[in-house]
Amino acid sequence: MNATTAHADRIVKDLVTLLRLEQLEADRFRGASEDIGTRNVFGGQVLGQALMAAIRTVDASRRVHSLHAYFLLHGDKRESIDYSVDRVRDGRSFATRRVSAIQKGRIIFTMMASFQAGEAGALEHQHAMPDAPAPESLVSDAALRRAMVAREPDLAARSRFDAERPIEYRTVDPPDLLEPEPRPDDYRLWMRSITALPDDHALHCAMLAYASDYGLLRAALLPHGLSFMQPDLVAASLDHAMWFHRDFRMDDWLLYSIDSPNGVDSRGLCRGEIHSRDGRLVASVAQEGVVRLIDPETLSRVRTK
């Protein structure tokens, strides 16, 4: 194993460890937090950990088919998070779990997740996979971040802005985040783990939940020529919903197709469909987030609290 491969393997193992959680009691778990360069805890981390906590309380014969979550308070990326699971229902075919994420004695996130034992049925259809260039033909988002640092050296001072990440993303026709211009609200990106993963269905689901939060709210910014790189822009996820349709692997390329059908009252609604490379629709996603432009003086006060 060369140094580059060993480094990538370590980065992915760190994420796997982050998602697998420490068990405190039968229905209570603890997860460490990571710093990916965002001001607060990355929402995808909380989604992935909460889903893993729920999965740990359900019989392996039942697999997650949906989750619905609300982000209630900003999480502190310097602190661990406890996850408390309530076994709401265990029926013949379905099981339901409620998860509360607790930090510093406060509930910062809540989620309902539903699980189903596999069964044959009358329904089998899906949206076709959109056209997209092969991921091998695209530049990685990591390379684009390094190019931004070359243009704006001050970005290098941002915590982990240009660090390598365990999930590789390759955006089709990426916008210029430093000089954005209005464009249609839809875009596509490929994503996968940078190294191979264990054959653990729960881990792949938790990792997809983690990855699904990346870039989703960006679609709401595109029609307005806005960018997360703007110093006067503040954005936060309000809720997140996912439906898991078919088996997949996070170490195979997945195409994430995202759009934003509505923006009103500072809230943007974004939707996503995730297809495997062979065209199977494996998951659907929806999220609403709040986006505000704040004058520099007010923003300085907010960020120093």
C-alpha cells in the first residue's frame, strides 16, 4: 500500500468509525463530531449517526426505507453528541423509531425512521436516470477547492477548506463559487467513497445519509447567483427527508440529481434523486433550508456569539 492509498484508507476509516457510534445503554449511543470546515456540526454527520443509532435497535431483517428529520439547533463540532432511540412500534412488516440527538443537555435534532421487511408487491417503477458525463471525465470538487485557494489564498486559513474528504464528489458543469452568476436551479454530481467499504448495508445507508446533505441546498442559490462562499450569506438546513428504494454501494459511483422547485420567505426547497451507475433509482431526498443575506456588522456579532 503506497502513502496515497494509506492516507485515503485512513480518511474513510475515520468516517466509518464516526458513524458506528459508541453504545452507552440499550437504546442510547454516543457519536464524536468532526470538523469539515463548516461553522457548526455538518448536518450530514448528524443524519448518518442518527440513522445508525436507529438501525442498531431494529432486527437486521428490516431495512430502512425512509427517514424524516428536523434540525432544531446548531450543533457544536467540538463536542460529542448523544443519540436516544425510542422504539415507537414493531409491527409485522414495519418498525418505527424516533431518535433525539442531544448535546449539552439540549435536543438539537429529531428524526423518525421507518423500517420494512422485504416483500414482493404490485409496484415496480422509477424515474429514468438523467444523462450525465462519466465521472472519470470530470474534475473532482476537491481539485476545484484547491483551485479556489490558488485564486483566493485567504481561503486556506479556513479550517479544512481544501482537505481531502472521505466522499469524493464530481460536479457536472460546476458553478464558479467565487464569482457566481444566475443559472437554472438544477445540477448533477457523482459521488462515492474514496476507498472500498465493508459489506455492511447499515453502514452504506448511514454513509449515503451523510453524503446526501452535501450541496443539496446549493440548488436554491443557483437562480439568484448566490454562493456559500459569500461572507454575508448565512444558510442552515431546517429539515431533511430520505427514501431508500433499492440496494446500492457507497464505494460505487452514484449520480445525485438535484433541483430547487421553490424559494419563499428565505426558505429554499431542494429535491434530489440518487441513481446507481447502472440506472437504478436507489434513493430520493428532500430538504428545506433557510438562506439569509446579513449586513457585515450584524454578521460579525452573530459569528462572535
